[in-house]
Amino acid sequence: MEETSKKAVRLVLRESDSFRVINGGGAFGGISPLGLIYAAIYNDLPMIPSEVTQEVGSDGVLGKETKRIINVGVDRRLEVGILMNAMVAKSFADWLLSQVEKLEAINKGEVSKVE
């Protein structure tokens, strides 16, 4: 009988200096000129004023707001961009869908905890 040997590799997980957690409100992207899949993860936020004018009291303390300039619309902030080849994108998509299935099972009460 032929014996097959299984190989293993130890992966050490570390966060890079630029690692951060963001809220992913959506993604925008497409195919890059080099044939990679590009996805920019974004958040949609309410517009904030570009300028505010406030009264200043005789003691130097800011007082009542007297003027506010604000643009109408939604502030779509691109948080991070990801470039992936097709193999990585398929693996990423499969992983995301498996996480959705787990979350849906938890929300339905079919699973009692997050593993």
C-alpha cells in the first residue's frame, strides 16, 4: 500500500505597521491595466461643513455659530485599495461567502456562538 505524506507549513500572523480596522460600507473597482482585480473599500458618510463661523466672546471663548457652509451630497471615503489576481479573488470571495453563511446561522439561532 502506498503511503502519502502530508506536508505542513507554519504561518505566523502579524499586523503590519499600517494595519487598521475599517468599516466596509461597499466596494468600487474593476480590472486594472495589469489584469489584476482592484477593489477600493469605502464608507459613505454624511457631509460635514467645509467652513463654520462662530462668534468669539470678550474672554476669547467660542460662542454661537453664525454661519455654516456645507455641500449637499454624500461623502464617499475610499479607505483602502486591494489588488488581487483571479485565484486570490476567488479564494477571498469563497471565504467571504462562508463567513456570511456562519453569520446568517448565528442570526437565525441555528448556532449559539461565533467561533
